[in-house]
Amino acid sequence: MKVSVKVPATSANLGPGFDTMGMAFPLYNTVTIEETVMPGSGVLIELVSDFDYRDKALLEHVPVDENSIIYKAVELLYNSIGQTPAELKITVDSKIPMTRGLGSSSSVIVGALIAANELLGRPADEAALLSIAAEIEGHPDNVAPAILGGVLMASIQEDASVVYKKLPWPEEWKVTACVPDFELSTEIARSVLPKEVPMKDAIFNAQRTAMFVDAIHTKDSALMKLALQDKLHQPYRMNLMPGLDKIMEQLKYEENVLGCVVSGAGSTILLITENNGAEKAKAIVKNIWHDLNVKVDMYDFPIDINGAQIIS
Ligand code: HSE
């Protein structure tokens, strides 16, 4: 038996919602798991992609042994029903840029979990899959939209279950992902965060997260513009992303630009615009990065509303 699952790219945090908010985009990694007939062959993991040379080189450094998050995901699921994985061939067709804050690791965790679950006759329901995926990642803001699609807030409860609510993102608000040619590993981007933050910064984000949710429900662009700010992670990551401070400063005053936020742990920058704001905003990002010798790919993304799908 062979199962293939395609899983969307995701952007986490969305400004004030550190480790809480996320959205899914129509750019997919596909994970295929096949039962092999060779006894004792163990779990083989293969990564393929048609990326440019930079990401191809990155791919070579992704673990494909028992240290792989793909292996971990499959193992956790098998263990949950008292089994251990064996005689499996797992292939990942990788289309989501890696180490750019677009949820490529979440997508393979989610794809491996759903494919293995299907192979095992679906022992885990959606809630269990969400909980295992969030446990592996340590936060739910990429894995939840990767599984469910859309824009949502998610939270890990004390019993490890994930509570989520989908949010009705207004069609009028355009999202552009500006993906630079420099990498930023989540591990490094999390290592620069402090263990504790000033109370006033916590309050700042709590207020803006509340604004964010209401602005989406009421399609209030002015409120969204106030909401798309953060003091919990972006300021600490500023030094890891050349030009980010200048880009944010310039976009603050642009008409029809609701915000500019770091996608997940970076290095991608997400622009949220309305009317004809996207082109001007993209030009600003391009120019600032060009001056710093940073090449950038820009994607105007609609929201993926379906999340992970079993395709065969
Ligand atoms: N919320 C996470 C972070 C997303 O910003 O570190 C990246 O995995």
C-alpha cells in the first residue's frame, strides 16, 4: 500500500500572534509513504526537489535517519498503537522553500503523520494528529494551518490537546510572501529570544492580538494596521534579517499597506495590503534588499482553505 499527502506552506505568528496565529498558502510539499516488502529494510527516507542549487545543497543536510522529524512523526504514530515502524519507504517531494519561515518542517511532519495514519487504518483522529504534530514542533501555529488550511489561532492545552479557531480572512486583504535568498534556521531564530519579557511588551502584544481577531471579523483595515505589530519576537530577530528594520520603517507610512511582518521565524517577510498597495510595497522591499545584495522571490498568495489532502 502507498499513500501520498500534499501539505500546504504556512506562515506563523502574523505579527502579534507569536506561536499562536497562522495561515496556509497554496504551495505544497508531498509526502508519500509506501510499505516495502523487503523484511528488515527499516525506514528509508528520500528527499527530492526541483529547487535551485542553494536549496538542493540544503536538502543534502536534512537528516534522513532516525534523527529526522519525518521518522519521529511516523514513530510517534506507530508507538501510539503499540507498534514500531518498519519496512517503509518515505519520499518527500519538496516544493516549499526551506529555512525561510514558510513551514517546510511542519509540512513534512504533517504529511508523514497523515500518510502513516492512513496506512495504519486511521487509528488517530484529527485532534490526535494535531496534538502529535504540535508536540513535535513545540508550537501549533504552523502545524494547525498545515492540517486544517485557512487562517487560524491555535493553542496547546495542558493536556497536550490543541484548541483552534478559524478566522474569516477578508478577501480584500492581499498577502505577499517576500522570500529572500538567505536562510534562517528556526533553531537560531528561537535562540535569540529572551526567556522573559517586560510586562509592558506582553501587554502590547495581548492588546494587538485582540485587535487582530476583531479586525478580521469586522474587516476593519485601520484596526488591522494597528494590530500588525509585535514586541515579543520581531525586535529580537531584527539583527538576523538584514534590511528588516528599514523595510518596516518605510512601509509603516505607505497607504494601503496594513502591515509587514516576519513570516514564522523568518527569513521571509509577509506583506499585508489592500487595494493597489501590494506593488508599491513589493518595490520597497525589493529595493532595500537589492541595496544589500539580497535576491528575493515574491509570491502573491491566496489562502489555502483545504489544508493537508490525501491525493492517492
Ligand atoms: N512561532 C514560531 C516562531 C514559528 O516564530 O519561532 C516558527 O517555527
